[in-house]
Amino acid sequence: SSSAMDLSTEELTVSAGGTVDVFSSESASISSGRVSVAASEGVSVETRDLEFSSNGKVDLAASGEVSVGGDSVSLSSMEALSVPVLVGNVTVGLPE
């Protein structure tokens, strides 16, 4: 046990036959030109607040259903907002 851990290498591979746990009581960060996360079954993130930001394009794609829910959900755009429907329909419910 120590107060700090530093790792510096050109290449790093971590492999485990079971679970890998990483814990930080204050903060943890990954900084790289490109970061990938792959899971054959699922990825779960639990937090109080979650923010995604990008200086470029953001894509979200799924071969199945995608749902977004919350007490309040809003979409905004500086230029245009489009909702193309290839199959089926779009239902918009307005407050009564």
C-alpha cells in the first residue's frame, strides 16, 4: 500500500481469467489519442452525473432497441434537428 502509483510504458496488456477491479477513492483518468472499450456481453456505468462532450461528431448506433428516459429529456441543435423514420412511426406526446 502506498499513496501513489505510476506506470509508464510503450505498450501494456492486462489479461485475467476472472475479474479485474480498479478502485480510486478520489479520481482516475485515462489519457490517450484513442481509447477503446470492448465487452462481449455488456458495459455498465453507474454514477451520479454523466457527461459526454466532443469537439467533433458523436455517433450512437445499435442493432436493437435504443431508449432514452428521464424526468425530463430535451434535444437541442444550433442548426437542424431531424428524426428520420425508416420503418414504423413517430409519436410525439405534448403536455395537456
